[in-house]
Amino acid sequence: MPTRSKKRPEIVRQFAAKLKELRASRGMTQADLAQKADIAPTYVSELENADSTPGLDLIGRLAGALGVDPAELLPAKGADPLPALKEQARKLVEKLMTSGDRETFLKLNPLLALLAEERSRRG
């Protein structure tokens, strides 16, 4: 049983965050990723919470399930995340523009307005 009290190295926490970000950006649940990577959903949760560390073979399977190069799951020193974040946002907005319903846009538009207002205040 994993223990959350144990502080994991930064690289493990960064891997966990990247795995969760990539999974969510593809609209996958933990169960979806687990099935595609042939692991238990609880193990995906452990990985995303930095409670477990994967071996190289599992990194390869996770990358394959996510449709990315294995290197994308590993943190890059000094890399600017802004271009990747913008690309992720662009893909998500495109998906919503083609598949979003009224309820989706009733939730999304106020959030976008708040973000735009905050950004204009920062200059």
C-alpha cells in the first residue's frame, strides 16, 4: 500500500503531473488509460499521485496509450511549458467547438470571460 507521507523526489512528482495532464488533455479517464496501458486503474491513480514510480517499460506503454513519445512523459529541465499549454488549450477548444452542447458553453463562457478579464488587468 502506498504511503502519501513519504516525500517523493521532484522528478517523480513532475512525472505524475505530466501523466495526469496528458491523460486529461485527451479526455481520458484513469480507467481508459489503464485499459490501454494494460494496468490496473488504481495503479494509474498511484502514478498520478506520485505514490508509485514506473519502470521504463511501463513509461513506454503509457506513452503508447496516450499517443505520445515516451520522452514527453519525462520532465525537461528549463523547458518553457507555455507553447505546450497553448497547444493543449487549442486542441481542447477545437474539440469543444465541434462537440460542445449548450450546457458546455453555459459553463465555459463565464470562465473564459473571467480569464480574459484577469489577463487584461495584468497587462
